[in-house]
Amino acid sequence: MVRVGPHHDGSALYVGTARPALGDRVPVRVRVPARGGVRSVSLRVLQDAEPTWVDATPDGADAGERWFTAEVPIHNPVTSYRVHLDRGRSGYSWLNGTGEHARDITDLADFRLTTFDPGPDWALDAVVYQVFPDRFARSGAERPVPAWAIPADWDDPVIPSGPGVSEQFYGGDLDGIRERLSHLQQLGITTLYLTPIFPARSNHRYNATTFETVDPLLGGDAALARLAGACHDAGLRIVGDLTTNHSGDDHAWFRAALADPMAPERSFYYFGDRDDYASWLGHRSLPKFDLESLELRDRMFGPGDSVVARWLREPYDLDGWRIDVANMTGRHGAHDHGAAVARLIRGTLAAVRPDSVLIAEYTNDFTADLRGDGWQGSMNYAGFGRPVWSWLVGPEYEESLLGVGSRIVRRPGTENVDTMRDFAAAVPWAVAARHWNLISSHDTARIRTVTGSGEASRLAAVMLMTYLGTPMVYAGDELGLQGRNGEDGRRPMPWDRPDRWDDETLRLHQELIALRRRHPALCRGGLRWVVRQADAIAFLRETADERLLVGAARAPWSGARLPRTLAPDGVAETLHGGVDLTITDAAVEVPGDGPIAAVWRLA
């Protein structure tokens, strides 16, 4: 029998309010097994970094579990706490975001309540669709090919590495995206996210020449207004991509800085002797912004006519920003303005478009920077994408993946679940619930290629749509597109080549997104791990109204017997996967089938 121990998380089932104010007292609930030997429950709450104690009182029981409630005083903007479980003569244990520990632990994974606005509610229910504009769809508009570009026909193979990678030009544009919005609607997508749309001498446009206009190759400002209007008319949100760490070396600001050492733009970059300058990872074409400059901050992020603000307003009406290399923004040597910049952008969003999102790109550990007062969440490579890749990588994939210095290693589910728990626990719940989870992006190999099979990539899609946070689908994953690295994965969408579509994968995405939208527990519920084995994992998503069990197995395994109390009505409804649970008087029995992923409703 699998032991399901005490549990607490930051969802509404356990925390009385997601947006407390200083001076509030927030009801916090803990559940413990009725026969788990817990004599009493208390909370260790930090006030001004000093531990204080709050007793929890019994607050009812149901189906073999007891509830305890304590009121946590909100004394600091970030209030950390953990649960103390008194077991009498057998001692005590601590419960924090990574589980129960029969030893003393650091504060790193303590639960956190914050007074910061967590971001718009719509983001909790979102399903994001990432589009790389050059490769999504052409509208048919005739535009001259720029001098820097290597023109390509839509069916030409992508240059996967080396010379020509960033110059290969397919000519997708914003009106082409607008004409294909029905595809997003049929999938059930709620939010369109565009990689950069500003002019640049590359197909990826992360080396902007200006932030003042939309690239004419994409249709210009008017095309963005048309696309945003069409999105909003269709009930979709639209999010832009902004590079705050650097510009292109032909950006108007950088040209002005080179031309005149006395120009105000000179302070926008890190210049040394003889016009030497700092750049992103040594790439001379990407000079790095010096965000110690208050004028640069105002032009980029201020609430007036700044870059951030302008595109949030009519007629463009972006619903927020994804920030490129947010981890490096404002940081260089002794300078560290990252937190100040994040808070400045949040303030501008609050002033100009309060109902907008702000997502940071961190390809590695984001936990030190995401308290909730700046970035609302991160692209969750570290806490979701990488452990999913590591669990499901196929034997034929021998390359490295983003942020890993060597080939990705196939690890057991026990280790990958530990990674997912560590990253979720190291930030406030409100932040973890707003991460963009992903299994592919424009910077990585495609999940279909990483796993080596359609079956395993579809298993990854189930995890994507059911785990804590917001799922982000990279355009083409729903069709089973492949690619061995980020460049190779940027293959054009095969709209006129339905023979290249994986129809089973497409149907699965439609079904999973519909399932997510039908069941609030998958968007807003708690997260409780119940199975951690080498080849199988399972977790519960719970609200006050429903309990869903999500199970995934990469291979046949031994199965598991869960406590019968998890299905108090004795009924388990199979929502996805086609495999039924067996409920006896003693247990909920999970079958050992695999590879498979399934979702069941237990209550």
C-alpha cells in the first residue's frame, strides 16, 4: 500500500486567500492521515526572519483524514512558514513544499504567502501557443527579400546549424498567423505568444534594430493591430516577446552611441576603451544594455511612451510580455539591477494594462528571483521541461538539451519528481501556478524527436496539460513535428502537407485542452504526489469540489495500491487514457500498464 502522508499546498483548498494584505490573518489548512500518529499540528511562521509559533486546531475529518487550521499573521510582504507535526514519544517531523521530513531542514522550501498581486486570473486557465512568425504561415503578400536574408521555399529543409541558420528566410508574417487563428480555436488555445516582431537582420529577431515599429517583413504596425484585434474578437489573448538584455548592433540607440561618445545613448551600453563594449555571451552583434541608465529604463520600461507601455495600448493591445533572457537583464559584473527592472516593468503593466502577464525566460534556476513582486512566473524549463525530457528521452537521442552541458540522461521517475518538487517548492505557490510549462520551444529539440516515439511524446503532452502551471504548446508539436535542436525544430508548419501530420497527436491535444477547460482542478487545484517509481508517477489535482488522479507510466510496471480513502464514494471515472482503476474495500488499485497516461476522477 502506498503511504499518502500529511499535505499542504498554496491552493484555495488549503489557503484562505491568495492575495493577503499586511496585517491580515490567513486561514491555513493542513490534512493528515487519521491513523498517521500525529498528535498535534502547529506552524512555524517567520516574522522579521525570527521563528514564531501558531497552533493549529482540529477542523473536521473526512474519509480517513483529519484537518487542522491555523491563522497565519501576514507581518512581512513574504511570509514563510512550515508545518510542525508532533508525534508524541516518536518525535516530530516537518512538512514543507517538498514533503514530510523526519529531520531538521533549511528554510528554502518553506511555504510562502505574499502580499504581491500574483497576476491576472485568466492566466491560471490559459493554454499558451508559441509561434515563431517566420515559420508559421505566409499571407501571400509580396514583399522584397532583405539583403541579409537567404530566401527559402516553404518546403525547403531548415538549416540546422552553422552558417545561414539565422539568415534563412521563409517569409511567414502576422497576417498569415491571423488567417490561421481558426486552428488555434479548434485546438482550444486561449493565448497566442509571438516570438519577437521588431525589425532585425535575422529570422529570429532577437537582435532588434528598433523597438519603435513592427518589422515591415511581418506586415508592420497595422498587421499587428489586425492580428491583436482578431485574437480579441475570437476570445484569445496575445503576448509579445521583448529583449531587455541587449539590442542588435545596428539598433538606432547603439549606432548613436558609437557615433558620439557624448550622446545620451552612450550610457545605454557597457562601453570600455576604444569603443569596446560588452555583449550577450560575447556575441558582438548583441551589445548588452546597461540598465544603470535611468533614461534607458524610462525609454524601455516606464509608464509613459516606453517600449513596454506603447504596445500594451490601443491599437495593438498586447496582453503582456514574455521577457527574453530575463535572468541576465540588468546584470553585468558588479551591477545587479535585475529585481529593480522586474518591479519597474510590473509597475508599468499595473499602470497601463493591469490585466496583463509578465513571464520571464530562465533556462535554468529561477528560484532566487521569483518572489512574486516582479516576474509573475518563468518559462519552466528547469522545473518541468528538463525533468520530463530526462524521464522520457529515447535511446536514439544523444544530444544535449538547453542548459545541459552533455547529452540528456534518462533518469528514473523518483529523481525527476524530486526535481519538479524542488523547483515548485522554492517559489511562492502563486508564482508556481503561473509558470509556463513546456516540452518543446523554439530554442529546444522537439519533444517527438527527444522521446523517439509518438507514444512517449503524447505521454509528455498529458503531463503538460495536467501539471501545476500554464501549459505552453510550441506550434507544430500538436502535429508531431520533429527537430533535433532549436534551429532544426523551427521547421515551417506543413499546412498544405496533411500527410506530414500526426492525426493522433492532434486529436490528443484537442482532447486534453478540452479536458483541462472542463475541470478546474487541472487549472487551479492543489498538487499532491502519490506515486514515485522509476517507470511510473502519479499525482492528485484537487479542489473543494473534485479530486483528479493523473498517472503516467513510461513502461510496464508493478502497479500501485493507493488508500481507499482517496475514493470515498467507491467510484473512479476514467476521464482520459482508456484504462480503468479497480476499487476494492481496501484500496484504489492503479494498473501496471505502460507506456500510458491517464486521468481519473475520484471525487
